[in-house]
Amino acid sequence: TVMTQTPLSLSVTPGQPASISCKSSQSLMHSNGKTYLYWYLQKTGQSPQLLIYEVSSRFSGVPDRFSGGGSGTDFTLKISRVEAEDVGVYYCMQTIHVPWTFGQGTRVEIK
Amino acid sequence: EVQLVQSGGGLTQPGGSLRLSCAASGFIVSSTYVSWVRQAPGKGLEWVSAIDSGGTTYYADSVKGRFTISRDNSKNTVYLQINSLRVDDTAVYYCLRLTRWGQGILVTVSS
């Protein structure tokens, strides 16, 4: 399953919104009704950290300025107001089809 | 608190072997999926392998037949045995439960 993220880089003014798209080459919906699409942020020199699981559920401790949405094959991560601590590379990942696959990553920087 | 502590990386020659360990705390490794993901220098994330709660194992085509994932329930630890190493296996290897990643460990394959 090919995961295609756009854009590959994003320069955002603090306080402004940002949006990242992730499109999959096939549906990520399981027969149980769940959709296994995750969003991670990898800050420089760190391990990736989970932001969003199953399309739209915010992980514990993740600020509510992060939100996820979409269905089927089209998904979006939105940051309502970007802060300096949000810089890094964002990845989407699917875990319904083996091999699990990641998007190419979207680098977010602050203007 | 969920934690994954990795060990076992290092420098090896092409054709060599290493065993990576991932010691878990805060959860039982046999109760859920545990996976390995790698990141070549300056590159994105690549899923490598996973083991599910029933012990079924999954591999990326690029490592099938060379890598073996296993676990020791008594030690609450997951392993990745990596054999027939190639230069392009050079990467930081992460173990993860989907909600939490280990610190990563560098595997360098060079003559």
C-alpha cells in the first residue's frame, strides 16, 4: 500500500494553521469498521511520537490544536495554530495491509 | 508507563549478524503487536517486521529470509535477529508498540 503525503515541506508562520494530506493506494478500513491510519511527529534527533491514531483519535498528552480526519483513502492532519515546538517531520502510517507503510514524510518549519 | 529500551546495535561487516533486543515495561509484549522500523541516514521510516499477540510474524520483502523477529515472554523482550547484513541495512532501528517507540539503535554495515 503506497502512502503519498503532500506537501513534502511546509513553512508556517507561528499561530497560522497547517494541513498535511496523506493518500493511500487502497482503503485502510478494516472489516471491523476501524481505519488503521496513524500520524507521527519525529523531532530532530528523537524517536517518532504518536499524535493521532485510527484517523482522528488524539493520543494522550497531544495538544488539541492537532486533529486528524478523513476516510477510505484520503486523510488529513491539521494543526490549528502552529507553534515553534511543532517543527519536525510528520509521517502517516497504515497498519492494515502488510507490509505496513509510511508516507514519505512532511517537514514542517517555522517562518 | 510504557517503555521500550533497545540494545544490541553496532558496527559489522557485510554478511555479518547482529541481534537487537527490545525490553518492554509497562505492558506485556505477548498481548499486542510489537514491530521494528528502520530509518537509513537522512531518509524516511521503513517498516521491517512485526510479531502479533498470537506469535505470528510478518516481514518486509527486503528482509524476508534474513531477519527473524521473536520474543521471550519471561523477559518481556522482543528480538530482531539480523543475518546476511548488507550495506543498505545501515540504519537506526526502532522497536515500537504503535503508541510508543524505543530510543532507536544504530546498525552500521561497512567493510
